[in-house]
Amino acid sequence: MDAVIARVMVDIAHTNVDRTFDYRIPPHLVQDVVPGMRVFVPFGPQNRRTEAFVLEVGTGSEVAEDRLKDVLCRIDPYPALWPDQIALARSMAARYGCLLVDALRLMLPAPLRGRAVEGREHVTARVAGGVDAAETARLLEKRAPVQARVLTLLSEAGRMGLSDIESAIKGGTAAVRALEKKGLVQKESVRALRRPYADLDADVRPRPALNAGQARAAGAITAAVNRGGEFLLHGVTGSGKTEVYMRAVEACRAMGRGALVLVPEIALTPQIMAQFIARFGKEVALLHSRLSEGERMDEWERIVTGQAGVVVGARSAVFAPLQDIGVIVIDEEQETSYHSQIHPRYHAADVARERAAAQRGHRLLQRYPFARNVPPRAQGRNGHTAPGRLGWRGGPCPKWRSWTCATSFGAGTARCSAPRCTPACGRRSRAASRSCCSSTGAGTRAGGLASTAAGRSSAGGATSR
């Protein structure tokens, strides 16, 4: 019988080892080691214990049987990478000229490598099986009243953490230890996941009704969840684009599919996160660089184990281990923050398109709706279709008119001489805020001086609304 072989990529970033190595899978690990699993292997002449990614599993090898080394053990109880992520890493290595291991590392949170941060264990207690808690508590009430109270509490709550028991009953932790020695209580360690913004779970917000523009856009995008499509969504600030995104995510979750929402700046993540948590609750996971190492690792674990089906985050969230993605939203796609400035220099929009294609073996336009919020100048490029342009808070977009303005300044003041613009400039000046005029042509130097002195208006050809 041929040996089962794992082709692995060792987690070492060096051109000399930028290839796969064959290792024999011992019989007791054959059922556990699958593509995407992280394992420990003996590597190099000193057989140093080294982390590696399993990329393929097969039965044949070009390496002689007596030279094959055995996989030592698996690191995680589940695959760390899905097949579409392995395919994406290979594609990125070829496209961006990086090492394959560098592309694979992008798919994992940094704390996971080398187990720099361990998961938290939460010790809980419950009444042992076959124990009549009420009768036992009655017998203990006189000689061990604290134990009796703890036993009664556990019979009512079912399972509680030791810290919660101690908070409810003074001396409860010691009582649990005594009850455990008597065989009346069982203690168990449960993984406690760190969740950023967990305090928002109780936040409930009304589901707003869509206006005509939102309904058209949401209808076009949600209808494409099964047949696919790529959309450009236009809308000024406050026009309700986020609600359109959320309706598309709702449609995907109703079908059991995942959703990925990218935002350009980490500063925007909390407000978007609050809206999504209010709608989808614990199904939402957050990924960005400002999370603590433990939070990032735990959020990634919630995604890879299927506990979270909606991922919100910045550029790096495009590598989230979601399966069966139904919609990918890239908010403000024109922002430069989606382009990585470190090696490999990928663009999140390009990676998202490649990932969707690799996941099902189809082009993005055929299988996946791809909602993108882009500037109006991008309308119609590359054959994309726009479901509609959203106005401001349900109304039409503001109309802009242009006048030629002359500026005079002195004693720290600035004034626009256009008749229709003067009242507006006056109101804004009294409020000590920036004028509604902006420099677009001649007089830029004078406008700059006026803005520096007064901070209100600029000269030259100005645009006002």
C-alpha cells in the first residue's frame, strides 16, 4: 500500500525553500491531515521542528521511500486555509512576484503563527449527572450551607463560570472544589472568545424603509446573488448606501451564504460595525489592525469555524476565511488605502475579484454580486452597470451653480461679491466656518491668502450651491 503524502510549504520566508516538500503522513494522522491544515514537520539536516502549511495530499512522491520524513502532528483541530485561499495565494505569488509563503501568511492573523497568543480558557461548573440537586442540597444545608447554596444555584442555572459563582455567593469557588471532590459537581474548561464591540449586542435599531432610489439599487444587487454581477453604486454622504449594502447582506444570509464588507479607513469601522451588529448580532466579525492580538485571533477563529458569517473590516479583511461568499462590498473603492504599501503590493479590489473566482471556479461577473461605491466619473467603466444614483436623505442630489467671484480682504476678513453667493458667505462667516465658495481657477494665490487670513472663502472662479 502506497504511503499517504502531504505536500507542504514550510513557514520560512526564503527563496531557497520557496517550493513544496513531501512528508509521509503517519497512519494515526491520515484522517486528520487535509489540505489547508497547519502541521509541525522535521525540517533541515537537524530535523528542526518547523510549522508548515499542507497544500496537497496524495499517494505518490518522487522522493525515495527511505528518505521521506513523517509529519509530527497537526497544530489546529481544523484547517486554517480553505482551498480557494490556497489557490488565491498561488495566484498572488505569480502576479505580484512574492514568495508563496508570504502570500499564505496574509491569510492568517499574525498571533496564530507560533502561537504568540494563546486562547483564553473559561472554567465552568455544573451539577454532575445522576445527582438529585434538590435532595442533596437539603442534606447539606445544615453542615455545609455554602455548598448547598452553590448546588441549588447550579441546578437552576445549568452551567456557570467560577467567577460568576464567586460573585453570587461568597466562598463559592471553594465550595465548588469541595463538591467536585464529593462527585456532586463537574468542572469543565470552555474556550472564551474575545469579541470587540460585544457591548453593542444589545443595541437594537429600527429597520428603515427604503426610498425609491435605494429600493432600485437593493433590488438589482440582491437579485444578482444567485446569477452574479458587478455594480457601481453612487450616492452622496447621507444618501443611504449602507442600508443598501445591508439589504444585500441580509439576502445572502437568508440563503446561508457569507458576506464581506470592506471599508477604506479603520476610523470608519466602529460606526459601520455598530450598524451591522444592530442588524445581524453575533454573526458579525471585525478584522482590522487596531484590534489586540488576542481579539484578532479570536475573531479569525469565529470566522473559520463558521460562527460568524458577516465580516466587516479594512483592507486585510479581504483574506477572511469565509466560505461560500455571496456578496463582497467595497465602500469608497477609489481610496488609496485599499492598495497595500508593503510587499506584496496587492489591491483589495483585485484580490476580492480573484478570490471570488477561485472559490467556485467561475468569473466574478457570473457568480458573485460585487457592490462597489465609486465616484461618478467611474460610471460605466469596464462594462459595469449602475443600478441607480442615490440622492441626499431620500431627496435629489444638490444642484451646483457657478459664478465668477472677486475677493477683497483686509483686516483679516474675506468677502465674495457674487450677489447670490454673498448671503451664504455671510452666514458661514458669522458661524466661523468655511465658506461655500471654493477656488477652481484664477486667483488661486489670492484665494489661498484669504483662506489663511480669514479661513472662510477663496477667490477666483468659484463654485457654490
